Amino acid sequence: MTESPGPTAARKRAPWRGRPRVADPKGKVIRLRCTEEDRAFIAQSAAEAGLSTGAYLRTLALGRAGPRAVKRPHAERELLARILGGIGKLGSNHNQIAKWANTVKASPSTAELAQMREDIAAMRALVMKALDRGD
């Protein structure tokens, strides 16, 4: 009679599920005691660096954050990304107005629509530049 592997037997994950495996997995924990002020300072410094607290401390101690460290966007970048989404909605509204104008044949002037389009394009370009995604 064959026995099934016990609960401690390592099972291989399907390669398409979860995070990819790394050559040097982190299996050890270091605990650190500090004051509430120190913890707040470390958390603030990590946020300014765009890293988690653990990745930030690894960077300070080892010179690198690790293979899976994900840089968190700064609050300003998150706000700019939201603004960029809003600008996209403005563009959608612009297209709806243009469609309505073509259907009803009573519309804002072509010059007004062109100016709106230029303004939206200029705003989008500025946000993309601030997000380091454009010239």
C-alpha cells in the first residue's frame, strides 16, 4: 500500500501561480525594538524612498532592497495618476459632445471644440511629464 505525502511534504506550485520563486528566499526574521517616534521616522523615511519598511531597512543594511522589492509610488505620483485618469474622462466627455453635435447639428463651434481638445492634450502632456512618461 502506498502512502500519500504528509502535510509537511513540499508541493511544487504551478509556475503560473503566485510570485516567481527566487534563488535566495527570505526565511529568517529579525525583530527590532524602538520607540514610537523612531518607528514613525523609519516609516516616513521608507515612504519617502518609495519602499516598504522591510525593503528600506534591507537597503540601509545591505545596500540593496532585495529581488522582489517593489517601489511604492510617492503620494504626488499617485495624485498625478488620478488626475491623468480624470483627464481621460474629460476626453471621453469631449467625444460625447462632438457626437451629439454631429447628430443634432447644433453644436459649439469647431474652434471651441478644437481649443478644448488642445487644452486636454496640454494637460495630459504635463501630467505625463511629471510622471516621467513623456518629454
